[in-house]
Amino acid sequence: MAIKILIVDDDPDIRDVLKITLSEENYEILEASNGEEALNIINSKPVDLALLDYKMPKVDGRQVCSLIKKDLLLRHLPIIMVTGKGEIEDKVCGIDSGADDYIVKPFEPKELLARIRMILRRTERDLEANPLTRLPGNVSILNELSRRIDKTAPFAVCYIDLDKFKSYNDTYGFEHGDQVIRETARILIRATQGHGNSEDFIGHIGGDDFVIITTPGAADGICEYIIAEFDKTSPSFYNEIDRKNGYIIAKDRQGKQQRTSLLSVSIGVVTNEYRKIEHVAQVGEIGAELKEAAKHMERSNYVKDKRK
């Protein structure tokens, strides 16, 4: 699959020069002539990197960059800011707004291509985004957990898992299962935006397992919102008969047919409020234990660790 690069510049001549330069690497090129158009493309299509002009009418490059980096689903999109020659303040403001790198016009084509290759390599290595939800994967999750532990500030890690998901997937198929995963990701994002903090982190461990890293004070509100929204949405994943019955007939792990209740969500919340947490493995072990305790409650629920 070709790497998609978005060129954002109000000058069509600059866009043409960039297209010619990038054609050497067989990138798939998308174009936008202003910031608003760029945001529409980024929100509707998967983009791997954006080349963003700093000075544009309507919404300038700094504003576009800042909006992208505040969006939990988009903040990992690498951005190279394109600035005018000698405009030091533009470079500084671009980096401050979240740009990953900058290049000065007029630029050397080979230098631009080298910078793009470097940032794409770094992003692939650091992010490992889940292709289904575009949420950060395990490398980013481990890095974020390590960063929080090193800071020693209060944190809470919510491990989110869907109950009965395998039975649902076996009965309704992977396409419907993918829809459930995507909708769950949307619920987590809304929960964090509405009840969390600007520095909160959402990661997709894989399958139906997610993680939210927040503060202890925000964790309860986030968990309560996730449970309420998931339970409200869950029946829509089923056909009318299964929805009315409140269960499906599915095979268990031994291959026997049995009644399986509708999807629910279990959350285990690990915090360093009452005990010192010194390494990432400790978080994972406690989280698995708490999530298992929540699963035994036979309905959507969360268990928060308060042990000393």
C-alpha cells in the first residue's frame, strides 16, 4: 500500500514543486490549498504524513498543526512544517504547536526526501498504530506507561476489555466484529474528552483490549461514561431476534452450543494512589487481576484498585 502524503499550501506552484519532488519515491499525493481543506481530508482519509505551509489564509499551518495534535485519534500524524527563508519565529512557533520537523523554502529536494523517510521510519517504529482504530499500539503504550511511572505524579491506568466478544465474532463475523471495535474506540475517545484531561492517552492493545492512561480523579467518571454508553449502544450490534432474546446461541471454547449473553465491558483500574508502582510489568499484572475481578460480575462494571 502506497504511503499517503498530504501537501498543504495555498501556492499551486509550490504544490507542483513538492509533487515533482515526491514523485521520485512513488508516494501517493493528496493536496489541499488551505487549512480548512487539509483538516477535512485528514479527518476523512488515512494520511501518513503532512507537509504543511506555515503561512496560509483562513486557518494557518500553526493552527492546523495544533488542532491535529489535540485530537486523540490524529495526534500521532507526523507533520513537517514548511517555512520561509530565515523566518526563525515561524520555525519556533511551528515546533511549539507540535510539528515533528520543519524545512525552509527554497529547499533541497534530496534533503526533503531524507527528512520524510526519517520521520516515517521513526513514526512506524514508535507508534505501531492499530490499523483498525488508528489508536497507538503496544510500543506507544509501553513508552507512555514508562513516562508516567518516571514522573511519579498520580496516574490511573484503565484496562478495558469486551466480554463475550469471541462468541459475537464467531456468530456475526469479523466485519461486524470490526464495527464493534471501532465503535468502542469512539466511546473511549468521547469518555476521555468529556471526563478526562488534555494529557490523557488512549491505546489499542489489540483485538478487544484497550487502555486509557489518565489521573486518579478522572478515572471514575471515564469508566462510568464508558459503561453507560457501551450498554446503551451494545443492543444495536445485534439483529432483532437476538436483541429481543437478550442472548445469542454460540459455541463455547469446547465447541458446545450454549446461550451467550450480549456484549458487555469490563474495566480494571490501576493507580499509584495507595501503592508505589515502579515498573510497567507491575501495572500489567495488577490490571489483569482487576479486569478478571470485573468480569466475574456478569455485567458491565469496573474495579478500581484501592489496596495499599
